[in-house]
Amino acid sequence: MTGGAFNRDANYITTRITVGGEDGYPVEAGRYRLIVAQACPWANRTMIVRRLLGLEDVLSIGFCGPTHDERSWTFDLDPGGLDPVLKIPRVQDAYFARFPAYPKGITVPAIVDVRTGELVTNDFAQMTLDFSTEWSKFHRHGAPQLYPPALRGEIDDVSQRIYTDVNNGVYRCGFANSQQAYDDAYDRLFAALDWLGERLADRRYLVGETITEADIRLFTTLVRFDAVYHGHFKCNRNKLTELPVLWAYARDLFQTPGFGDTVDFAQIKQHYYLVHTGINPTGIVPKGPELGDWLSSHRRETLDARPFGDRNPPEPIREDERVPAGHGAR
């Protein structure tokens, strides 16, 4: 905290998995396991991109439960509390296998080398870009271009403001430790949301005429906004459902294969309200708010753009990766 402001430690493990294996980890089918938690917005990005690009057969996925303690995320959803592939109870075991004295927080998403059980990277921002570029050999037929070369500069610029003022902005509101820090974060958050609403008023997607990395990065915050950020993090100028353009845009993406079918509202609420004891010391998970009808008509299809352009949507989500009944949208 500086002046009561929340400062995220952004020094992640930046080892990359690349075609040439420059960091010692070449792209290989079946060698790596993506570890996520459906509650986590940063992990949710990787789930969406993996699914849109069709990497399920080459990059397996492990799901942590919605809560964690001061030590680590855990695999409490799996039989015996062990990840079925890595055979470990805690994500920290993969971190310690590579860095025995790892001093920082244990985060997801994380990619683990199945052969050694060692963590490769937890750099969530680079991870999805590499899925689009370094893993292209394994993309499904008809996979979309989420990071097209001609638009990368604009995608990066838009994504930077989304990260600073929206993705991380809601946390800067929620974990502010002074009135001034909270006020500053709140003002920047809603200024950015207003800017995004204006940008999306006459275009279906943030950059270009198809879904890109920028849309994915915004979606994972918007989909959690009313469920947790509005109340829990005091981001309460408006609900998402009270911002017509962004609410329609979010529903449009939610109804696109690969987006809404990765969202578990029950786990999202459990995570934030149970783990953040400094904000919610009672540990009570609220029954509300009413989240709105995510499956209602959004009319954004009338704008001159298509989700995947001349590419194809992914196949239906796999049975073992489905959101449990009652945890998704109504």
C-alpha cells in the first residue's frame, strides 16, 4: 500500500513456452497442464482462449476450488483432494518443485510441466498471447485470430487501459486503505467504463470486426461486476445492468460459445466473499444481487461484425469441463 492505494505485485514468473523452446520449454502436445480456478478472472481468460483456439487436446486443464488459504490454492474439487494428473494437493507444490524457496503468492493461472511437476509460468498476460501465437500449430481448424498482427498495436493500447483502470481498477477500489485512494480508483474505473461504453456504442467489438484478446480481457471483469465488484469492492456508481451498452456487449459475449460456458457464478461469489476476510470478516456469502438475464436478447448482432469473422465457433464444451447445474446463467 502506498498512501492507502493497492499495488499489485506484477513480477510474475516470465518463463515462456515457445515454438523454439528458448526458455527450455518448447510447445509440445500433452506436456503441459493449465491450472485454473473458475472464480479467478485472470484464470478465466486462459480458459476462454484455450477453448476458442481448440487447445483442449494438447493442453490439459486442472481446476482448483473457489477458495484458498494463506498458503495456496487447492484441488479440493478432485477426489482425495489431489489433481488427477499432477497428484498434488496444492498448487504451491508445483511452485516449490521448481523454486523451493519461492517467497511470493501462489497464483493461478499457472502452467505446469507434467513430466517434472514443476511450474513453468504464472504470467497470465503473456500466457494467452502465446496461446494465440506460439501454439498456432495446434489450433483447431477454423480457430479465430484473437491477436491478429495488423491490430496488435491497437489491441495492446486498449488492453493496457482495461488492465490498469478496469481489471485491476476494481481491486484498487476494493483493497484501498484510505478514502483518497478509493476515490481515485473509483473515478478512474468509471471514467474507463464510460470510455468503453462510448467506444462500443457503434461497434460490436473493441478492436476490428471480430473478437480479439481485448474483448476477452474486458469480459472477465464485466461478468463478475454485479456479482461481486459492485457490492464487495464498493464499485457502486452503477451496476453493469444499468449501463446499457456494456450490459448488451457483455451479454453478446456471454452468449458466444467459449465465454458464458466457462463462467461459474457460484464459485465466483464463494471466492470473493469467503477469501477476502479483511473486507468481509463474517464470511457470509450474499444470496443476491439479482444478476439479470444473461441469455436475453442483446441486439448487437445488428452491428456490422461477426464474432469469428470467416472462422468457426468452437465445439460444445466438454462434459468434464462444464459449469455445474445451477452455477451458470439463467
